[in-house]
Amino acid sequence: MTTSEITRDTFAVFGTTAVLLVTTPRAITPARAVADRVLAEVDLACSRFRPDSELARLNAAGGESVAISAVFADLLAAALRAAKLTGGDVDPTCAHALASLGYDRDFADVRKAGAQSPRLTGPVGPVGPVPGWGRVRLDRAGRRVRLEHGAQLDLGATAKAWAADKCANQIADRVGCGILVSLGGDVAVGGEAPPDGWRVRVTDDHAAPSWAAGQTVTISSGGLATSSTTVRTWTVGGRPVHHIIDPSTGEPARSCWRTVSVAAGTCTDANTASTAAIVRGAAALDWLHDIGLPARLVRHDGTVETTAGWPRDDPDDAA
Amino acid sequence: MPQHHIRAAAHDRDVGMAKITALSWRAGAAGVVIAGLLTFAFGHHVAASSGPAVPRNDQGSILIPAQPPAPAAGSGQVTSGAS
């Protein structure tokens, strides 16, 4: 395979941009078909803004036990695993906290509403700690779930990355090509990578051009994800807020990092760690180092720290 | 068969068994020593290949990538940032 054979498909999904790269030109059509099917299943399972989604029905169930699909069970299990592995720093029971900040509809509409919405312009008091992932009773084998003590789910922290992993794995297995899947900057790869790996530009905003301030690295397996407090932002009562909730306060995390990128064995794990690092702040450096996760952490002033083998920035290619 | 022939045969058998037993112990001991020497000589290769470069398969910890990202020049094929 040569670099010139790598073929791309770009399309909109989940309110963001999806990119498929395949190592064989003829693989792009079947790869897209697999991705469309996976993404439709995930959207129907866990969209917070579709009234017909399983997530919406579960949040409206008033604590009753609800039957769920295998896809939703897998998505929820991934979210609970992320919560467990981060000591609750990435918690799926933050839906109420996000809604209290006005993020209760598609993000494009949140931004459009802006100062015109009374709900977004009035003073907003702290909602307090989120109920916590221990309030989620998942019977994965029996495919039932129950939310205790008014807990409301938002799987946004893990679902997109999980979908990227699922797409990459299924495309590699069924189409038999090397594949990179990027869903709004959550990157998963599968199959045989190009000889020099997949080139990924890490930066604040996934929609930035491929030469935007940041760093270019290559990966050949697993996943890479970036979390940032600088992109999904809006204002509430004149106060700038973002979407990464600190579960201990129910408020947007006040982090010393503006952007964290992590490489891991899966995109889900990379996203779990990058989100947790934003929430943990300065303590994230030792945590990432101790568990051996390669990461690039950018402070608000643009200075960069790296861990566990992540390459240092090229001085001529600054953040 | 005369009794002294029987005793001589039994004696020869016992001597033979003793030699085989001693030889087996020596061969076993030599194997242990050689295995130890091989481990000492090449063990660091095993340790190096079983470190963080291999993803952990258990789901009880965050999965480490097979290899850390490598530096690259120029632009990316895709961009990883927040959305």
C-alpha cells in the first residue's frame, strides 16, 4: 500500500464531523456502510436529544427498571468502566448538571439560544455533586437497568469514542482493510496500518485545519483522543462554561489544562483518560505517568507537558 | 543358577542403577544451571518485550497502547481535538 492509495470519506454525524480513512480505495464504500449502521445504532441507543432514544426513555423512567438493547448495555458498561477506572472523575450521571447549565438540547441550538434564552441568562447556582455512577444498576446479562435517587445519564464522555472503536473493529474484520475512524477528533484505528502509521494532528479543536497549532504524531494501533475546555463552550448569565463536568462539584471542571491528548489501547480508554486528566488538573501528570499512558497536556498559556513516551514537540511546530 | 551367580547379577544390577541415578541427578542439575545462565544472559530481552509496549488485555485497567505515538513532520491526515 502507498500513501496515495489511502482513501477518505468525510460526513456529518452526532453534531460533529466523521472521517474514514482506508488503505484500499475499493474498501471505502463497504467501510462507510458498516460505519453508518454502527453509528445509527449508537445514536438510537444513547442520544440525549432524541425522545425515542433508549437513554431518553431511561432518564424519564422515574427509577423504574427498564429493558435495554445489547448496544445500550455495552455503551453503559463502557461508561461505568470509565467511572470505575478514574475513581469517578468521568461519571455518566452528569446529565442534570449539564442541563442546569442549559446544555439540554443539541449543542448547535445551545449556542444559537445563547443570551436569548431566559434559562441561560439567569443566575445559575451550583447543582452540587452528581448522584454518582454507583446509582446506576446495570444487569448486563439480563439487559435491564435502573437509575436510583434521581440519577440521570449522559454518555457523551464515552459514547463517541466507543462508537469509533466499534466502527474500526467491525470495518477491519468485515472489510479487511486498514482503517482509521475519527468521530469529532476521537480516533480509532484497526487492521493493518500504513507502513509509516496514521498521521494525526493533535490540537485544541478537531475542526481546525490539519496544520493548526499543535503537534503531528503517528499511531498504528489503538486510539487517540483529545479533550479540551476551549471548544464546546457557551455562556450562562455572562459566565463562560464548558461541557466537561467535575462530578465532585457538578460544575465545569476548573483545570490547569486547556487541552489533553492521550494515546491508549482503545479510543474509549484514551478518551476516558483525557477527560479524567482535565478534571484532575495538576494531579493528572503523576497519574498518567504511573499508569504508563502516553499523553500531551497543554496549559492555558500554551506550555506543554508529556508523559510515558509521548514525543516532545518540535520547537519549530509550537502549540 | 548357582547362588553366587544370582548375587553377582543382583550386585551388578544395583551398581548399574546407582550409576544411572547419579547420572540423572547430574544431568538435572546441569539443566538447572544452564537454564539459570540463559535467563541471566537473555532475560532482559524478555523483560523489555513484556513492558508497556504490550497492551494489557484485562478490562480492569486502562489499556496501554502497543506503542506510544511517534513524532511526524508536516500536517496530519486527520485532526484530534475537542468537538
